[in-house]
Amino acid sequence: MPNPASSPTTRGLSYVGPLTPHLYEPGPERPVRAKLHHLRADTQVVPHSHPWAQLAISTTGVTRLTVAQGSYIVPPSRALWIPPGVEHAVTVVEDADLRTLYLHQAPGRCGPGVPPAEEDRWRDCRVLEVSGLLRALVLEMDTRPDDAATLSAEELARERLLGALVQDELRRAPAVRLGVDLPHDKRLRHLCEAVLADPTRHDTLEAWARDTGASPRTVARLFREELGTTFTQWRQQVVLAHAVSLAASRRPMGQIASELGYSPSAFSAMVRRAMGCSPRELFAPQARLSGTIRRRDPTVREGLTNRTSREAGAPPTLAASIAPEEPRHADLPVR
């Protein structure tokens, strides 16, 4: 059961229950349903699940979805597929216009209309790239609940056509490795959730381990046993997820690197090692889509902006990558 609020660093969250999913239940007649909610930063939707599949996509702002096995940052350039029955919690990182698609799944089936032989990859959560077409289709989906006016025959036919195209785009969407795995061990889970909430709070494994009351050696062993990785490698995934979140607010790369505890060149080197591309290549979709969405989405309320970006006065472009060098700090090596 996801519990992203268990860390003391996440205090101050405003908790809300599931956002009326019963009013958007999909079925054979309406296989793809859409809903829209405007959520303020630090809002958390408590853990819940649905008997249908779900696609979470933010047209503005950033959300974090947590399931038992991992945590996923969802900026405007990405969407998260959640299979039927998977319990999840939603935390709003920045003020967000969260659009949710509910997809009907026949008994025993899973996926956006894929053949049975292709269903296995859709039985786990997946972060997907959002194409311009997929975004446009999602924005056109009717978001009225069941207790509103009944759809006309023409509106219902249009929703079905849009839904069919949405599923076709989902089948074509590339998956992105931006999720962060989470362990079952309570001590390690507590540490991981604290890192997710504030990855720059400590510089070393020793400091993070001190908060859990466990020795660095024990924590290092738990990372290997539970997650099959080292603390340094796992924390890099957290940093990358937060970097994608910051890039969605159109901050320059130098500022992103600084906020995450790196020099620009060290940050560039880390991204290249982890993702095989430059920060410009990784983050360009976030900056481009965040600008496009604010111009084109008529449902977004005026004045709903990223508070930290506004306060920082960040320019709307990303700086170019610089040659690699050593980071200002290094995590304690894990053997």
C-alpha cells in the first residue's frame, strides 16, 4: 500500500479522498472517459484503486504518483499508465490541471486495446511520452460527469472516435524510464520517501542512514537486496525525476543543476551517464510543452502558475550542456 506521506519531510500536505471516480466509470458504451481537476500544490489524493485502467496526464504543473513498487513524477510531457486494481496515491508537486482518462477493460484483459500477446507490458505502471496528437485528443475529450447533462448521440459518437484514437496513440507511445523503485522494508522505505520529498537534504548515505537509525552498511545492503541497485544509482533516478519536474516549469539548466546540488557540467555528465543523452535533449519536451499548453488549453484557469518559477524569475529557455567535470558533492560509495 503506497504511503508517500509517512516521511516527516512531507508534513503540510492537504489530504483529499478519491476525486469522484464513480461519476466517470467507463464501460462498453463509453470505453474511454475523461475528467479534469484543478489541484493546488501539496494536495495529496489518498491511496485508492479502480477496477478499470487509468492514464494520468497533467496539462500544467507536476504530480507524483506512488504505488507499492515505485514512485513516478508526471510532468506535462509525460503520462502514467496505471493498470486496473493497482492502488495509488497522487501528490501535487506544483499547481496542476490533472486530466485523468479511465479506460474500460474486459474481464482478464489489460491494455489500450492491445492483442493478448502484448498485454504483459501493460500490467505494470508505465511512464509514456505524450505526443502532440495524444495531448490534443485528451484536451478534446468530454469531461462532464455522469450527474451532468446526458451526452447527445452526436457527442457520444465523437467521444468514441476520440477514445479510439487515444488508445491507438497509447499503443504507439514510447515508454520512458523515469519511475523510481520503492522497497518493502519499512526502514528503507522511510529513507526512500524522505529522499523523494527532498533529495538535496543530505549529501551522503551516512547522513541519510542516520535518520533511519540504521548503519550505512545495513542501508547499502538493503538497497542491493530490495532494489538490486546502489544508493548512489537509486538517488540519481530521484534527481532525474525532480529535474524533469523543474524543467517543466521552464527553468534554465544551470538553475536546475544548482537546486539539485550539482554544477552545470557535473549535472550534464550525470544525465549523460544515466540517460545516454544531454540535458537539452532530455528536457526540451518539458519546456516546449509547458509553453504550448499555456497558450492552447482554454480550460486552464488564469493565474495558475508555478510559484517557485515565478519567484525565481527564471528565463524560459534551457542552457546548453557543458563538458563533464566532478560534482560539487559525491554520495558515499556503496560497495
